[in-house]
Amino acid sequence: MADGATTASSGSQANGVTATSASGGGLVNSIGSYFKSLFNNPTPSQFKLPMPNVLSGFASYNYLFSMYCLDPDSFNYPLSSYLAGQFPPTILSSAFRNPDNRFGFAGQQFDFFLDEVNITSQYGFEKGTGNTNVTNIEFKVVEPYSLGAWMIAMQAAAYNAGYQNYNEAIFLLVIEFRGNTEDGVLALVPNTTKYIPFKLNTISVKATAAGAVYNVVGLVANAGALDDSYKQLKSNATINGTTVQEILQTGTESLQNVVNARFQQLQKDGAVTVADEILILFPPNISTSTTGTFLIQANAATQSTQSPDNAQLLKQLGVTRSSTTQLLVQDPSQCNALGSATLGFDVTRTGQRPHQDANNVWDVSKKVWVRGKTNSKPGEVSFMFSQGSDIVNAINQVLLKSSAAAAALDPSLINNTTGMRPWWRIDTQAYYVSSTANMKQTGQVPKLMVYRVVPYQVHASQLLLPNAPAPGFSNGGLKAQVAKIYDYLYTGLNTEVKNFDITVENTFYQSFMADNYKRTADNVTQAQQGMTAETKQQQQINLQPGLSSGSSAEGFPAYQAKYDAITSSHDRRGGSRGETEISRAAKLFHDSMVKGMDMMNASITINGDPYYIANSGMGNYTANQTDLINVTSDGDINYQNGEVDIIVNFRTPSDINQVTGMYDRKSALCEQFSGFYKITTIESKFRGGVFEQTLTVNRRQGQDSTATFDPKTDTVNNVTSTSK
């Protein structure tokens, strides 16, 4: 949707979802217009595609590390702190830079060396993390001649930043690249400095004859919202409402209200003085745009019993405190399409109706039960989640049964140029309250954990019929948006790829619902009652898988389809009754994204490229979106608004040229291994002056089909859909 294209595409057959015209068409049109508006008028990018590795333009280069401890304000507001060049005293820095601005003890300044840094960024959806993203870092610190000085420096830096111990503190790892030109001039490589705020996870130390060696494991700081202490439901939960926002955020029995009740109870019990808080947010704009500092600071002396609200922060988040629930909520008109979506429960799709509070039903004066008050509001439904479930799962379960999921599966919302269709992801942020009120009880500062539900673009090839074509693979489509193209050749022309390992899964097949979506409990009940099995949503989208008369190109493995999928994996994690064909298809589509595997999976090792280490999404900073769907305004990989693709051209020689003794460079392209690959994980390794990266990627389906799609007639190899 980045370029605003809205025409229908081959998804009507390629993903097994065939759209039918229904009276009004309001569901898809209204939700579709919301989705499209979220990607309209992006900032024009200054970068030209494909982008070369900027480090390749230097005769040689090196990397420099620095480490700092961020106070809560600096972490909360990156645009006015470290991204603006404002840094606290240094803990360590390569090449002994800033020797007079370091933490030490006993009047001494110590020098520490940092190397063997591994940064593992999970940029795609995977089974372990679902539709969220995390980044882990590991590194080694060498302390020459002594033992313990580095940990003392860490503690001193943490205390100076307002923390009681370094386990609670936010540290900042800064990576800079310096390059030598052909003329021998040493210069900072522009637009390549990386800032990674993180929290410590584990530290192990080994004493050697040369000093101490610390092996450190950390987690990007905003991923703290995914820790079980915040995201996990500690008791059974029932949430009610009629819209996604009401069920998850604003309702008196919303998910946000249920989760925050536990934190508030800890405060009432005296376990904490200032309670933590969670916020489920539907931002209309995901970019970070506000700078500032906390205006109010609580401390132990004031013994504040409520987390101090910061006007600037609330304005940035677009929330106010509700007079009913006392929780942070959005104005419904300021929610994005996902929060505005309805659930669509009516007489043909009843769902689990909430039980009314006995106090509201009993008439005290007349001593009778008022029957009219026993009914729930029209369209109101309950979702039930068991102890041990989590916030991310609950958000997904609600959305999967909403009109947003139904609209996202409609073929008319597939971008005919790029082949992308709308979905969602859950982006986390963490804000630290500048308060010492809890230090005596927990040793921690209070936190506001934010779960942002944001639009996300997924390629239509994600759920394909066997050998059906997918849109967007033409020269002017997705290829025009790819930021990196690699030519893996057995010649000196290959300058970036160091290794290419590919796995072909011969047993691969595409799963479809075991009952062809038709045997939901609602369908059976409706049939027994003599009602139509089609709800309003089903009238909009008919989930007949259809047929594909395409075949794979010669030499390519054929895809298969099996009707063996079930939704019990979702059902065991809670939810609501009221399944429809479309909601089950949404679950199947969601599962297909988080499996993380495909028929062809590759591991590609390349020369290190700063593009793959994003500043956006690290901590509370999100870069501006541009008209390049794979590139942020900073020139980094943009994994926050959609799947990211690269192109690999794999060419091998057929023989050695008998005349020259060299490989024959005119060999044909290995098409079955070449093409579009979706990025799932990137591991960046810095070791001994060498910077390299390993890309884990999945090859896109549908780019090898011999079938063609004609958007004018809406046909695939003479198989006609009913889309209008």
C-alpha cells in the first residue's frame, strides 16, 4: 500500500480466497480505506534503489564501540538525548576515546575492550515470537590486568543515572564506522552510526592471566514488555466489548483494565508504592515525533501513590486518562483502522455473551430481578483467556475475529503493484517513570509498557494454491522496492556474498482447513436451526479454495496442497465462540506467517552492511516511513511496516572454459534458486576487526508459476474468480 495502488490482483485465486460481491460492500470498503490511508502520502526517500553496501566504497574500514548508561529521560526521549548527540559519561569506548569522561573508582580511570559482538535481529514473524520482533545482543568485555573494575564502573554509571543497581538500568551500545579512502583519509562513514539501548540479561566472568573476560547477554530495552512479568496473564481473564478498542483498551472489562487491575492490587497491598501500567495502543502514526523530559518526578519522600503523568508523553502517545477506569485511553476518532474495527456479532453469529453484573440486574427497592437488564448490549461478546496466556495472544485472538481480519483477506486490498496485503503486528515500547518511590520495596522504577497494534504489509504469496501465480513479482512491482540485490557468481564479480547455503524441503506442502472451512460450530448450529450458514462477513468473502490450472516451470519442484489444518492451536489459547469461515481462514493465514519456514530456506553470509542494523524499533524510537517500503528515513532496513525482501541471482558455471582455463561466465541463471527471498533473521557479527552478517531467508512462493494473471478479466489461466 505504500504507493497507494488499490486494484484487485491474483490473490483471489492465489491464496484460496475468492471475493464475491455483496450488497453495500461497506465492510471491505470502510476497513480498506482505513488501511490505505495509513500508507498514504509517505515521505519521499532520499535513497535510490538498489542500495550498495556503503562500506564497500572505502579502501578499508573499522568499527568503534562505545557504551553508556541512559537515565530514564534519555531513554524515553531519544530524539532529545542520544540521537541528538547528548551522552552521559562513558563506561567504555574503543581506542581509548574520551579518557577523562569515564567512570572509575579510587581515583583511577580504567580502559575496557569490547569485541566479539553478536546482534541477532528477528525481523520477520516467527513461531517463537509470533507477530512481534526482538533483538538480542551478546558481546565480550576484556578488562586487562584486574578483576571487577568493569562491574564497578557499570554500577557507578547506573547509580549516577538514577538506578539502584545495574540490572535495572538501560545501557546504550553505540557502533560507529570509520573508513579509509583511496587517498588515505580517515572519515566517519555517514548515516551508519547505530544506537542500541539494552538491558542486561546475564553476565559470566572468567579470570585469566591477562585480566578478566566478561561474556554479556542483553536484550533490546523495549522488548521488556514481552517479559512474562508484564505480558503473561496471572489469572483467568474475561474481557467484553463490541469493538476492538473497547475490548482491548477502553471498556470497563477490557484487557487493559484486567491486566492493570493486578498491578493496582499490588499497590493496594503495599508491595509497591507506584504501580506499573500497561497500555494497548492503536497509533495512527507509528513514527517518533516528540522530544522532552518528564515534567513531574516522584520520589521516596513524597511517597506518591500514583504514577506521575507526563503531559508531553501522553501527548506523544495520543492518550488521556479515563474518568471511568482511570486508565490511559485514546479518543476513538484517533485510533487506526485496527482499533476501529468491529466484531460483527449478531443474531446469526452469537458468540459468547457476557454475564451481567448482579448489582445492575437486581432492583433493590422492588426486590425483584429486572429481566430487561439481563441481556447484553447488541453485538457485545466475551473473550475468555486462561491463566498463563498472554497479552499478545489476546490481542491477536480479538483481531482475528474482527472486521479488520475479514477486510485484510479480501483480494481487492492486495496492492497489485507490490503484491502486498494488510495485516498487523504488535510493536512494543517501554517508558521508565522517574520515581524512586519503589526502591525500598522492589529496587525498580515504575514502568509504562506499551503494546502498539500497527498495520503491517504481508505478501500475497504467503498462502498460495499449488503453482498459482502471485502478484508483484514483475520488474515494475516488488522488484522496484527491493533495497538489496545479490549476484552470487563463481567469479570475481561476486563482491558481497561469502557463503550461500540453501535447504530444499521436498515434503513441503500448503495446509488448508481440514473441513474446507465449512464445519464450524456456528455453521452446524445455523443449519440445524434452518438459518443460512452465511453471515454478513461470509457474504463479503467466500472462502472456496478454488482451482489453479497453473503448473510449475520446467525444472522447478511442484507445490502441494493438503486439507489437514485445524484451529485448535489457537483455541487452546482462549478466545470466544462465534467462529466463521472467514475467522478460521484468518487464523490459518496468521499461522502461515509465523511458521518461519518455506519450501526453500537459505542462509546467506555477506560482508557486513550497516543497512541491516536498524535504529528504528530499538528502544522508543521509530523512524519516519518513506515511499520505499523496505527503507526507513534513516536509510536502514524497515521491518516495522511489512515483510522485507531481497533478490538473489544465483549463477553457477557449467564447466571450465578449455581455452582460458577460467569458469565460463556465460552460464545460465539457476532460476529455481534465484529470485525473491523474504528476510526472517539477521545475525551481525563483529570479531577481530571483521564485520559480517548472516541472513536467514525464505524463498517466495508463486514466482515460478507458468500461470499468468490478467487484471482486466480477473482470470488465472482461464479460471475465473467472482471478484468484481
